[in-house]
Amino acid sequence: MSKLQTFLEFLYQKYQPLKFGNLASYIPQLAKANPEWLAISIVSTDGTVVEIGDFQENFTIQSISKVFLYGMALEDCGREALLGKVGVEPTGDPFDSVIRLDENSKHPDNPMVNAGAIATTSLIRGKETTDRLNRILEMFRRYMNRDVFVDVSVFMSEKATGHRNRALANLLLNFGIIDHNIEEILDLYFQQCSIVVNCHDLAMMAATLANRGIHPISKEQAVQPDYVRDILSVMYTCGMYNYAGEWAYKVGIPAKSGVSGGIIGVVPGKAGIAVFSPLIDPRGNSIRGVRIFEDLSQEFGFHLLDVSMGRCKFLDCL
Ligand code: GLU
């Protein structure tokens, strides 16, 4: 057994008994998750997979989709045009906050908060809504190397209860960021949040970003390599809700979390990591997930700003 597999078993035993946190309940379907679920998957850029726990358990991707939609919006609009609509400043505010958009910025501060993701979704090209959804599903297929589908009951649940997102969309219309077809844009936003993944898929997607946009196994280009740097930059500064600063300080890799309990992390050039555990803290981050990433970063020297000798011992431990 590799040193990494042994360490994942140690982490699983250490954190499985931890029962702090709550299931996300503002989207009623998410409250049906099993709080016991815990999975860790790591995929190196050469396609080696090391994983443990419930890594085949399906759940909806939620906000982790924002990363990949941002990449697609960059491809569809180009960097400068997209920057004109959606900024790259961290907010320190909750992901669904309305206040800053209304009182200060008048445009989404970054693509990792809901206002920004609704705006990037509106920029995805396609003649009809179904063409746009199909392009999005096809993009996710390249990252996962398998067919992708939407959990319709989660989508309906989000659509029925997403009043804050509707408020954000109306403000974006008011500020001229999106156009009038708000319900279509929101449907597309809720659908991409409701895409079904498991922890293994998420690690593959993260490894694809670590590998300049090339899927480690299929070798298919999922996103143009020139945009990977932009995607990883906003993940690094804005990816962990209003915990992004502390995450950058302690863990030190680009990451994104979602309220269903997933977290992805990218060690550029080396590996993609995913943890899934649905008990989240008040900011929306998986509680076990954050601790496991902290331990992994410490053990294998992942912090990107740490230049000590012998940093990133990970590749020797597969
Ligand atoms: N679909 C969710 C929402 O917009 C995403 C939440 C999240 O994972 O941050 O409320």
C-alpha cells in the first residue's frame, strides 16, 4: 500500500467520527443527505488514483460548478470582455449576499459568488436555452470523462426556493449586467448546480485543471490551457466562501467548495484532490473537508507559497 493510501486511511479514521455541522437545508432536497458520508479522492496528473470511503456516492455539484462555468465563459467571451462584466475581487461576504452588489460594486465582484455565477451563466453561448444547457453538459463530460446529467428533483427544489438568487438576478438586470430573460438564466444556473457528481469525478475534474486543462486519462482538452491560470487565480482568492483568506493562509492551494459538502483542490502540475462530507459550517464549507485538506497540505507540503526544501513530497508517496 502506498504512503498516500495509508495516510488517507488514517485521515478517514480520524475524521469519520466527527459529527459537527449541519446539512444544507435551505435547498430542501439537500437536507436528505446522509451525514455519515465521507470520501477522499486524489488523482495525479498522470492518472494515478488513490481514494477512500464513499467516493462513489452521488450528490449535486452545487457551487463547485462555478469554477467550470467561469472557464467556459472565458472561452466564449475572452478575458477582457468578461472582466468588464464580472470582477475578480474577493468579497469576504456570504456567497448569496445582495448588499455589496446593490450598495457598492453594481457588478459581481467575482465569479465564485452567486451574483458572479449567474452573470457568467448568462454569457454562455447557444441559440436556444437547450443548446446552452447541452454545451454546458458537454463541457462537464470532458472534465469527468463520462455522461453527465442533472438531478431534476434538486433543480426543482432550487427553482422553488431560490428567492435570493432571483433577487440577485433582478439587480444584475437593473445594473445592465444580464438581459431580461431572468427565468431562463436562473434555470440554467440552477441546472448546473444540480449536476450529479461523486468524489472521484470531482478529483478527476480538479486533476484536469492541475494538468493544464487536459483530462489525465482520456487526454481530452476540457478547457483551453490559456484560461487555466485565470480559473485557478479566482479559486485561490475567492473559492472558499468567506473563509478564502484563512484557507489561502493555512492550506495554500486553489480550491472551491459547495453547500452539498464537496471541496476540490488543485495542486498545479501535480494533482487534483476532492473531499466529500455533507456536514457544513455556517459559511457553507464541509467541516471534515476543511480539516482533511489542512492535514493533507501539512503532511505533503502542498502550500504553493512555501519554498522550503523538500516541499511537495507528494509525488514520491503515490
Ligand atoms: N445552488 C446553490 C445556490 O445558488 C449553490 C450554493 C452553493 O453551493 O454555494 O444557492
